Amino acid sequence: MAAEIEINRNLIEISPIFKKEYLPSISVDCIVFGFHDGNLKILLVRLIHSKTWSLPGGYIKKDEDLEKGASRILKERTGAENIFLNQFKTFGKVNRSEQYFKDYPDDMWHKQRFLSVAYYALTNYSLVQPEIDGFSDACEWKDINDLPDLMMDHQEMLNEALLQLRRDLNYKPIGLNLLPEKFTMPELQKLYEVILDKELNRGNFFRKMKRYNILTKLNETRKGGAHKAPDLYSFNIDTYNSALENGFQEGW
């Protein structure tokens, strides 16, 4: 109870500072995807006085570009830089956020109506060091198939982000930000399967990936295991970035 009272007091005290430094009525929320042990992960935050979790988010400074603000927010939360960001939707239902702060003073910063610009982010799980701040007691990776309850409309945001990521797989490459520098073809296929939530034919997947010309086969194999050591691959940065910009011409 003491911690909740302290958080409430802090939110009220910083309200004038937020009004001075940040753009009113605009927030950013990020759905951060990671890939670990064959599972798709989501980075979530829990406020100190809350039983529900939230997506990493924040506000845009008055002298800051929108995407730079999103990158800053994620760096503060994860420590990672150069995270792939894709803006996919703006959420603006009435009372989507202010209802959460209904017991606070009406002039408090957080209680105003916010339109949230949503990004999905792709990052290397191993490079992220989740950070808590003065208003949270946890920042953790959660398995997408075992998520806790999310606050406000954050579950809707996550669902929309996953749908958009699946759509984007039809014409854009993924993996550079989710896989280690060197990976096997089965590991890349597993990544696509967990995102799409369906099995893919091994032969068709291999042929399609080769046709995309975004992979470089290395003169190395993955050691260990009872079977033949699989070849290792890396992404060809030039052709990968070209495909990101120009897109593929076929889908899954």
C-alpha cells in the first residue's frame, strides 16, 4: 500500500514536468518481438501498483521526431540500439488510457486523452537487458503463448502487431534482428513458423529463401547432435536491405 501511495504521489508531482517537456495527447507504444529457444517472445512491463502488464511505451519530446522518440524509449527500456521499428497503426478510442487513471486529479498529465502511435520492433533477444524505472517493478520477456493480462488496449495492440508482422512476411525479409549472426536453415524456418503459427514445407522454404538471394552460405556447420551437422548461413546485408526497401513479389 505504501508503494502505491508513493507512486501516486510521484505521478502527480511529475505532471508539470511532463507538460513542459512532452507533446500533449500523443504517446508511443512498442510491441517488441524477440526469438529464443524456438519461441516468439514479447517484452512487457509491470507498473508497481498494477496487477496487469503493459507494452513498453512513453511520450514524445517537443523537439523530437516521432521515430527517434520511439527508438529512445526502447533504448531506455532495453539498452539496445538500432532496433528495427515499423509503425503500423494509431490507437485512439475514447477513454482508452484516461480511464486507467480515473482516481487521479483531472489535470494530471497521464489522465488526458492520448492517441498512441504503435510500432512493432524486432530485436535480438540476447542483446536486450530489460530495465525497470521508478514506476515499474518488472520488465521481462514473456512467451507469446503464455501472456499475462495486459492493461488498457495493449492486448489489442499486440494482436494487431502480430497480424501486421504476418502480413509483412509476404513481401519483406525478417530475421536479421531476431536471429544470431550465424544460423541454420531449420532455425530460420522455425522463426517463420512460430510467427505464422503454421508448419512450412522444408523443401519449399529452402527454395524460396534461395530465390530471395538474401542469404550467404558459410563454409561452416553447426557442430553437435546425432545427425549430419547442418550448414550455417548469414544474411547478405546489401540484398537484405534492398528487399526491405523494395519488397518481395510473392507470399507465403
